[in-house]
Amino acid sequence: MTDILKYSKIIRILGIVVLLLLPVYLLIKTYAGKEVIKTAQAEYTGVETCVECHQAEYNDWLQSHHNKAMDDATDSSVLGDFNDVVIEAQGMNHRFFKRDGRFMVNTDGADGTMQDFEVKYVFGNYPLQQYLVEFPGRRLQTLALTWDCDSSRWYHMADYIYTGQQIKNDDWLHWTNQAQNWNSMCADCHSTNLQKGYDHKTDTYNTTWSEINVSCEACHGPASKHLEWASLPEYAQEDIDNYGLVVKTSGIDHTEYVNNCVRCHSRRASLQDFDHHSKNIYDHVVPNLPEDPTWYIDGQILDEDYVYASFMQSKMHMKEVQCNDCHNVHSGKLLFGNQGKQYNKLCAQCHVPDIYDTPEHHFHKSEGMKGESLISESGIKMEVGSGALCINCHMHGRHYMGVDYRRDHSFRIPRPDLTMKYGVPNACNQCHTDKSAQWSENNIKKWFGESRRYHFAEAFSEARNEDTSAISHLNIIAADELYPMSIRALAIQHLGTYFQDSLKPQVNNYIHHLDPTIRLAALRAITVQSEEDIKMMLPMLNDETKAVRTEAARILLAAGESNIPDSYKKSYQKALDEYEQVLIYNADFPTGKFNLGNFYYNLGKTELAVEWYLKTLKQDQELHFVKLNLAHAYNRQGENDKAVKLFDDYLKNEPDDANAIYSYGLLLSEIKKYNESLQMLEKSYKLDESRPRVAHNIAMMYDFMGDKEKAEVYLKKEINLMKDYNSNAGLLQFYLNNGMQQKALAFARGMLNSYPEASQDLNQVIQQLEGR
């Protein structure tokens, strides 16, 4: 009994101890976990800190293109032949050699003369490798001379991309100029934690990175908090979100997953240096929509697209397929390899092989059967059996950068009927180059029947032809959740471009859509014509994404600050400041400088506008349209002699630009060169007779110069175009001003029948003319 009492006492004491310890445990757990959150923002720690716990992933990464995205030029990293090799390209002999252990190239420099350049870094690894040369201002320029890894040979990029052209040293596309600048064109996707560091005032760079290649933290974000999490006791780790990592790669939906890749695997506009802490891609990049000139009208790849915009319009994405369903995300390789039937294993994860991997579906010979090979449109030899591989019918590709064959990730069904209608490619004729699209269509009809699913290309083509039947089709696409978001956004933009009045009734729904792709498209589609349009845009100044806020600021800036109500002035200024920073970030590009000039012009800072327009033209002399904006800026400053010279220069290069000729005509009138002004106005009207304002100004000029008969003719042309009360009133006023009372009386009576709502004013005119 005594022992039992002692035991009970011990149990009670232990119970009390446990109860006392439990709050302590909870306290430790709570605050130990929160300590990670309390620390400063996560910092980059380097790939070496990942290896201990993630050896398998690290080993995969070592094999990847990410690992070899960029490196110092060393004997182990340089693949090209620098053993005193000479090639002829672009009408010159270029030499590759070594000097004192350094890799050297003798090629044409910024002044057009042949010079020796040291290769500072290698760029990429397969199927081609490029080389970077350092220039003043901490610029790195990408040599056009490129190593083809498959053929083990040098080639000149310009000979492949700009076929038939000689890219001279003063061309923006020359390797020493901005089009081939690493800091702005390439760097942010080939290194980790890239900070561009562009100084727009000095036009120099201070570009930095934490790791020279694409390492773990390029995708997972800075890892310092994750390391802190890993060092905690297990009980303290549980309440810390996402293991302390900045970027989530699990427990997210397929769109969020793919969006982790978008900043590099897309054609896009950049808003700032990439920040992993920003959870929305539209805070730092704006992916291009799949439209020309980068894509065909049906969304197929034309120029380089880097996968994202193609994949986002695919049925695969709509069915929640994501990158890692086909690729090992650490090595970048396909899950089952890339030889023959291994490709089909990827598709067989979802598509039943007994149905789809059969001759009854693909109608092609299998590997090993008798037959002849084909040479595809891309120059690839297609052996017997190639037609039985899913990728060759549903992921046909194109060569980019001369030797890099990339497949279209929109996973489309071959549509020869669209080839016949719109000239787009189809997989059948990309292999069977000796056959016609009609031949391919006949076979598809025989195999799969006559019916064809409606394709958005049909609506887009109708819109481009300004066929009003496109309106209903575009509205259906824009509102239909079964269409990809990017295609819906394009439908909205087409409505805005071609059928503005049809867009207005529902644009308010789009401008407040949950997806920023739609909100941004709607903003860009609106033509600001009234106070109501401005009121509709004002809330977008406070949008959750930077892309939408700054786009709203851009549009409202053009509309004029006087239209911003006091309640939105603070939001407007904040978004405008953000927009200016976006423009400054991109001011290393000629178009970036041009946009910055427009920004200052609209702010009324004309001297700054002139400065940036001149910098634009200095960087790229072929951007002739900049001369028009510069001419308007000089006109505002009263420097009309300079403005006239710019118009003359522009029209030498663009002689049929009706709008520019019209603007020039108005300028000549302003400086009292009336005969020359009239010539320009009439020339503009002949080039485009659809503009009533031009007809009106010609009429006013003839009226001023005393030719009343011709003035009357052009006022009637204006009426025929406008068909409204104001244009008719203009002609009536002309009759009254010039004492043509009988014409005025007859015309006023006719107007009374057409515009009864203006009867009071018209009756007053009629009574005065009748002498009553």
C-alpha cells in the first residue's frame, strides 16, 4: 500500500511537471519558429549551402543547361576552337586564337575596323555557345561569331538570322550595339540574383550577380531563412510556412507552378529587377501575348517565344499539366529520355497508348518498317517511324539562332485547312514538303472526318479585315473560360483596336477581372474618349499589380493631369512615379529612351523630352518615327526651323505616311507657309481619304486663300465622312460667313429635316435669312 501511495504521488508530481512544461514547450515552439520570420529579408547563400541536404537534386542540376548558362572563359568551359581558326562571314575574315592563355577573336569592332577582342565569359553550352566581350561602361557584348556544338564549327549569327543582309557597325543589330548587349538582353535569365544596375544619366552599367549561372536560388529564391529553418529543432519547424523558402514549388496550382518559370521562359517586358518576394509575375514582368510578329495568327511559334506563351494556350495547360510532368526540373531533361518511343512514354502518362500510339491514330509507319526518309522544312532528316512519334505531329518546331531546334509547346492538332486560309504552318506539310496543304487536308478528312473545331484565328482574321462578323466571335472568346487567358486577352485587344464601340459595354467587367492578364489587356484596349472612360480607369491606379498600375498611369498621363480628381491625385502621383522608374529601368533600350521622352513631353518637361528623343536617335538612327515626336517638341519650344528639317528627313524615309504629312501641313501653316501647307494637306488626303479632319483643314485653307468653291467641296467631303450635325453646321457657317444666303437658306431647311432636335437654332437662322 505504501508503495502504491508513493507511486501515485510520483504520477501526480510528473503530471504537474508535464503541465508546467507544456506551456514552456509551446512557448519555445512558437517563438523559435517565429524567430525565422522576424529576421531580415532572406538573403542569397549560394549553391554550396544546398548540397548537404539535396545531393540528388544537386547532381541533376550539374547536368543541366541552367548550371552551364554562363561561366568564366576557361579551358574547361570554352567549347569553341581557338586554335588559330579563320572563317569568312559577312564579307570579312574572322580569326579565333589564344594569347597568353586568353581566348581572343579578331573581328569587326564598333568603328567597323578589324580588331582583337578578349573573350571574358562563355554564354550557354548546347546546341550552341556564345562569347561575351567587355566594353567601356561595364557593358558585355555578345559576339555574333558562334560555336555550333553539333557540327563543331564556327558560324556568324547574322548570316542565319538576317539572311542576305550585311550588318554593319552602325546598325543597331551589330554585335557591338544595344541589340546584342548582355546586360539588358540576356543577363537576367543566365545568372542568379541579377541586378542590372543601369545608370540612365551616364548610360553605364554596374551589373552584379550572386552566382554566375542559374543555380538553386534562381528558382527557389534566397535561401537564408530556409537554412535557419533547417537548423531548428523538428518541433520548431512545423509552423514555418514553406520551410522558410521564399518561392513555393509544391502545394500550388498548375498556373502558379508554371508562373515560377515565366520570367525567363517567355517573351516579355521587364518592369524591374526580379524580386522573388513579389508573388505576382505582373509585378516584375509582362509576358507578351501570342500575336504577330512573334507568333502566327493561330498562335504557332514564328519568332523565338521561349515556351511560355505557347504552353499557356495549350490544352495541356488547360488540363492542369505543368512543366515537371514532362521534365526533370533540376536537370531540365525529359523524364524518359529523348530517343524514339521514349518521347511517346511522356504522352502515355495521360493518353492511353492502345488508342493513341497506334496506326489507327497516327496513320504512319512504325520504326523498322520499309520506306524512305524525309527532309523536313527545318532541314531535319525524318527517318521511317518518325511520324509515329507524338511530338512530330503535335509539337513541330523551328530553328532559332541558326542551329537551335525548339519545339512548339502549344501541343496543337495539325490544321491544313488553316494553312490554306491564313498561310500558317501545319505539321503535315512541315514534314511532307513536296505535298500541298490540300493533300494534307484531304488525308485528314479521310482519317478523321469533315468537321473542324472553330479556331480563334478565324475571329482574329475577321477583325484584321474589319469584318463586323468578328464582333460576336471576339466577344464569345473574351468571355469564355474554356479559352486560354492569353487568347481571351487578345480578343479584348482586337475589339479595342477594330471595334471600340462594341468593346465599351462590357469593358468594365474586364478591367476588374481577377486575372491581371485580362485587366491589362482591357486597359490597353480602351481609347479614352470621355470623362466616363477616365473615371473607369482611375481605380486601376490602386491595382494590386505594378503592371496594371503603371499602365493606368501611362494612359491617364496622356489624357492630362487636369482630368484627375483630387481624390485620386495621390494614387495617380504614386503610380506615375512607379511608371517613371519602369521607364528609367528600360532606358538602356532605344525604345526605352523614346518612351521616357514621351513621358517628359506629356508632363510638359519639353527640354527633357528633347534630350531623350536625341539620345534615342543617337542609339538607333533607323527609328525614324522618333523624329516626329522630336519635331513636335521643337515646335512647342518655338524652334520650328528644326521641326521642319525633322519632318523633311522623316518623309524621305516614310514618304507615304499620311498622318505625318498632315502634321507637317499644319506646322507649315503655323509658320505662314500657306502654299506649301496646302500642298501637304492635299497630299495627305489623297493618301487616305477617310479622315474628315484633314478635309476640314483643307477647306479652311482654301477659304482663307479665297478659293470658296474648293472650300465648299472639301466641307462637303467632311460631311460625307462624318454624317453628323457638327459637320453640317460647319458648312452652314461657311455659307453664312461668305454671304451665300440662298445656299445657306436651302441648306438650313435641309438640316431642319435631318436634325429636328436642333430645330430652335435652325429656325432662328432660317428666320433671319428670310428677313423675318
